[in-house]
Amino acid sequence: MKIAGLTWWRNNYGSVLQAYALQRVMNEFENIDYEILNQYSGKVASVDNFYHKIKTFGIRKTIHRIVWKFGTKKLRNRNLALQKFVDENLKTSEKHYKEESIDTANEIYDGFLCGSDQIWNPELTTLDSIYWLGFVNPGKLKIAYAPSIGIDQVTKDQKEIIRENLNTFHAVSCREESGRNLISSILGTEDCETVLDPTLLADRTVWDNICPPRRFNEKYIFVYLLRGTEQQRKLIEMYAHFINLKIVTMPFLDHEHINKYDRKFGDIKYWDASPSDFISVIRYADAVFTDSFHCMIFNCLYHRKFYLFPKIGAHQMNRLTDLQNMLHISARMLGDNATVRDILSMKAIDWDMVDNIIKEKRVKSKSYLKKALGIA
């Protein structure tokens, strides 16, 4: 059975790695031929992609994105490293599908799977986007695997559209429990399941096999802040000075929120890390500070001592708090008035318990997929 996956699989480490993970898991199933449907216009650095971005975002935002990606050699190298990993590791459809012609994919695939990542977040994609699988012909398999809806409530109109979108799905799931609750209330059933993000669904051996050797010989703190504040970075500096460790950081990760303090923050600036390097630098860190959902996941997989900074907006926080609650991890969040003493006094994580929870939920999540695919 040939299945097409619709998800985000470019531009940031988490998106690329979750796409890779689901690809690995799906192709482990017998008689399943899974590939990622290529909804993007060419490579990141291409003329057709440039015109596609102008049409989607407008000239001003497009130029801003180009400057962010390619404005300096260091940023170019980062995006080239991301693209190289995609080219070498992701199995994507040979054909590029545009929204107006994506229905032709019905001629090739027996079914379609949407997820993971925030593909259902109304603040990031429209409710008639391809990620709701509205183009799929009747009778074709329609599965949602761990998409994130990213909000706590919807308007009456949004509720009606979402219900109409999902009524034709064969199986519906969400990545966060809060998302499952919202979807269930919209559908009026308990059919929506909470399943693991693909990066947790894949066995750790998948990541061990692509993780390169330790990149830095000295002990270090790794800082992966998509946004964050100058105050948070200064707190990390005080902590690093107190325990006498270097700071490894990846500057300017979010093109919509450039923190100028990143210019001088960190002892080692790791600009050109590939997704594999991203895993490695987490795996061998003495401690990690982050506001990233997927960075948090890899800390859990590799039992790293980590600390969280809050996301901006309650719905953005759900990803972090839901994961923390699911794994029964003691509170890791550092507030605005946090001190070095607060960091030092934070309770250690029971990694045996975390591992057992992941194993149990991995079995249930794979069972959901097999049942949805009709191979249980």
C-alpha cells in the first residue's frame, strides 16, 4: 500500500527530524510504502521557490526570509546543512504538488497521512489547507498522526469547518492532550487519540545511528533558544560562570524574532550544524537550556539535565507543559525572576520512569498507526 505523508519537513531541526522519524517508522511496517509528499516549490534556494514565497507571504516577508537564510555565509551554511540532510535522508515524492493540482496525487497513492508538527494550527495554516486532506478522494485512506492544533479554543465557524474536515478521516489523533481534548469536543466523540511525536515514536537506536561523534572535547552547556530574552541569556551566563562551563549556542534561529544579544552570547557559536549535529550537541552536553519542544524531546531521549524557558503565548506553552506532564517530569520551567540558585535546586529527573512511559506510549502509538492502516 502506497501512502503519502503531508507535513513540514524543511527550515528547522525539529520539523526535519520529526518527518524523518515518521518515515522510518512507517517503512518498518510490512507492505507499506511511505514517502513524504513534496508540497514545496523546488529546493530552498531556487527561483521557483522564490516566486512561490512571494505569492504566499508577499515581497517584504519573502525578502526578510531570504536575508535570514542567506544574508551571511554562516546562515547560508546552516541552511545548506539542513538541505543536505533532507536530500540524503528524506524520501520525498518526485513530483512537486501545488495546492491547485494536489488532487492528482490520488492517482498515485492509496492513502494519505497528515502530521506531525503544528500543521493544524489556525494561526499558522488555514483551515482549508492541504494538511486537512480535503483534496483526498472518497474511499482513500485518511489518517492524522500527531498533528498539533496549537490552540485551546476555536470560534463557532472554526469548529464547524474542523468538524467537517475530520468527519471523513479514518483515524484521528493529536500530539498534545490539550489538542485531543479540543478535537474531541468539536467531534463530540472520544475517537481522537493522543499519540507520541514521531521523534519519540522512533526507537532511540534510530537517533544513535545518525548521531555523529562528540563535536566539542570540553564540557559545555548547550543553549537552543528559538526566541527567548536577553535576561534569560544573562541568567545562563551567570550559571555557566558559576559551574565553570563553556556555552555552546546556535544564534538567530527564528527569523521573525532576532535577539541582538545573540551576537555576543555564547563561547562557541555553532552556526552550521546539521540535524544530526543537533542531536549530537544535545547528547553530549552537561546541561541544556531551551524553549524548543523537539530539543526537550531529545534531552529526554538522552537523559540530559535540561531547563525550560516559557514560550510566548499560552497556546505555544501547551506543547512544553503537555509533554512535561505526560512524562511525569518535575517542573523544569524558569520564570522571569529565576536565579542561579533556582537552577541548582531543581529536582533531578527520574529517567527510568520517563523511559518506561515512553516505551508504553510508543507501543500504543504504533498500535494506533497499524490499526489505522489496517495492518494490526
